[in-house]
Amino acid sequence: METLCAFCDPEELDWRTIRKDAYMRSIVSNPRFRRGQSLVIPNRHIFEVGELEDAEAASIMKELGRLGMLLDQGFGSGVMQKYQPLQAENGIKVSHLHFHVFPRVLEEVGLFPVPEPNSFDGFTKDSPAEVLAVVEGLK
């Protein structure tokens, strides 16, 4: 039996899904480096932005914008996509195209926030109740 990637596994995603349609799904990131951090993921298992079909790209961009506006607490929001297909998956790193959406904070320096410390130790794993509260706030 083939193992599903974490972003292709409905059991892993359904409970923390914010929205979904025929092309994409948005979920609460867990683990996360900032409360409210969300992910927007194409339904197809692909690796690069250039593989997106027009309808997928449009749906994903619309959801990125919607989440960005909801997450803005007066300091803006950010979108980040990293492509590192050769890095081993480890529960945080997944080799399936996805975009991070996160709230910015007051006087944030740098283009993207960096979890402190700058390692996977900077990520927090929320309880199911905490995740579900964020899901409800972002629907």
C-alpha cells in the first residue's frame, strides 16, 4: 500500500480545514511558528508553482488574499512558499507545493519571519481545541 503524503491524506487534513474547493484546500498549520499561520495547498500532488493549471492558480491566489486580509492585525500579513524537494520530510517539511499565510507583527524586521531559534525547535504544536478555534475564526 502506497503511503500518502501528509497533504494528500484527508484524515490528516479534514479536521483542520478552513476552506476547500475543487482545486485547493486551506488549513491551519500545525505545527506553526505563529498563531493563525495557515497553509494553502493545491489538491493535486505537485512540487512547483509552474505546474499549477490556471484554475488552480486562480483559486489558490484568491484564498491567499482572503486569508491574508483576515490575518492582518494592523501590521499586514505575509505569504511564503519554499521549494526544497530534496530536503527530507520530517513532520514540518512536506514535498507538496504549499503556501504559508501568516500575520505580521509590530516592528517585524526582515522579509519573512524566522522562528526562534532558527530551527524546527521554533515551531509550536497546538492542541486540537486550539486548532479548531483558529479554523472557526478563518472560515
